Amino acid sequence: ENLTPLKDIYKGKFLIGNIYNSINLTGVDRDMVLHHFNVVTPENMMKPDAMQLQKGVFTFESADAMTGFCQENGLKTVGHTLAWHSQTPDWMNAACGREEAIGRLRDHISNVAGHYSGKLLSWDVVNEAIQDGAKLPADGNWKSCLRDTPWLRNIGTDYIELAFQFAHEADPNAKLYYNDYNLNDNNKAEIAAAMYTDLKKKGIPIDGIGMQAHYSTTLPVATVEHSLELFKKTGAEISITELDVVVSKAKETGLTKEEEIAQAQTYAQLFRLYNQYSDVIERVTFWGYTDTRSWRSSSFPCLFDGDYKAKEAYYAVADPD
Ligand code: XIL
């Protein structure tokens, strides 16, 4: 197949990204990332449990290979992620006093973000910190809407600002993002917008809001538009950080043509919207290449099938109008 590179189609609008794993160093997986994309996010290799599984022992080899590959081939690299509750080693999540926990956060971020300083486009500094189902109170106190995580319990609500400050000290050139899922949900979007606005007002070095965008074909695209508008008003840079669209009633027998077309329509609607907001959207990153290797492989979320063949979804993204 001789497909138009997606990165060329969206040139001048936003960067087009996908995940990176070591398989992308060779073969078809290498061809694919180099052909279509100009920015990558490591799927797992920069997460806290990959970077510092044991306290004080940092494992940089595979992520170094990634930044080397990106440098050689003119791709940008996104760091993902520094402060999270998931894929974080037990010792880092273990209950402890505030000072001890601040030390863990500072050491992790200064070593990891310090190691990659100057090499990354941006960092997803804090990931998924908002509680599902929370609603911003009338007084705007977003800190009452945080997920109950080890960082919150050990440090308190200011772990978020500390994480951004440590990241900025370690890598003053990387753009710093708050990243979360379901940000098309209006309640959750209002909390993220309030967080961004408040941190910015306090002089905390935060640059953007990352919308993960793990969607399905039942997505009401107007909800995404509403959140983009809300985030745009805060002045934040926006990135679509982990886009995939599952087919809601996927059968084990495979994807029907109707389902494939419905999925393509959702992708087309999303890209029409992203085009409208291209002045504030820095990048759109897909979370996977082929249906069979995706983290949601049971429901056909990607632009390419298991044989690397373009699906209707690819053609919809390539020409959403
Ligand atoms: C996922 C990876 O794709 C999987 O390989 C891993 O087993 C779990 O994490 N939100 C995030 C991503 O920020 O890091 C997650 O990635 C998907 C949800």
C-alpha cells in the first residue's frame, strides 16, 4: 500500500503521533512509525515502574534507545509519565510521611526528567489525578475532586504543584502537561480547567491539558467540542494524547463492514473538530497501530488491521471532510 503519510496531511495544523515500543526499531513497525508519524509517546517504558522499579536504581536503556531513534529520524518524543498511581512500584506507593514522599517525588522526577532534559517535546507530568464522578463545587475548589492515590495520601493535594515544579527544574524546555481520560465529560473537564487556571495563577509551570481520548463509536462528539472550547478559554495548550475508538459491540468473529464504517465516521467527526481547533491543539497521538496489538485489541480500535492494512478509519482520518 502506498498511503499518504498522515503527518503530511496534518502539516501546519498539529503533530501526528503514535505510541512507541522497542518493536518500532525494526521491520514493518519501524516503517509504519516513520511513514505516518512525527512524534511518539512510549507506551510503557517511561512509566515509574519501568524507570525506577527499585528505589534509587534507574533503568534508562530502552528509553535511551527510543530517544536515540527519534533523534536520528527526526521524530519528537513525549515523556509519559511522572506522577501516577498505576504502573508505579510498590515502594513508591507505600504509605509514608509527607517529607519522605516529597523526597520520592523529587528524586524520581529530577533523575528521570533530568536524564532526558532537552530531548523531549513535553512531559505528561501528572496522570489521571481526578476522581471519577467528581463535580467541581461552587467555590471552584478542584482540590476536593482529586482521586485517592498514594501521592495524595502521603503528600496532600499540593503533590500536583510540586510535581510540576520538580519537572520544570529538571527540564525547563519541555512543555508540562496534566493528562487524563474522559475529559469529554463536562464535570471532569470543568475540574481540569479549574486546576489549570488555578495552577497558572499561582505561577506553577504548567503548559497544557492532555485529553487521552479513549473513545468508542457511541461517543457524542459534541461533548468533545464542549471540552475543547472550555480548555481553549483557559489559554492552555491542548494535546490529544491517547486516541483510539473502540467498536462498541465488537464480536469475536471480527469487525463487520457496518461497524468499520461507523468507527470511521467517529474518527472523521473527531478530526473535523480537531481541525477547527488546530490553533490550540499541539498534537494528536494515537494509542496503537494495529487492532491486534492494541491494549484494547478485543474491540478493533486502530486505523490498521492485524495485517497492517488500512481500515476505513485510516481513510477517514486522511480525509475527514
Ligand atoms: C496502557 C498501555 O497501553 C498498556 O500496555 C499497559 O498495560 C497499561 O497502560 N492511560 C494511560 C496509558 O495514560 O499509559 C495507558 O497505557 C492507557 C490508559
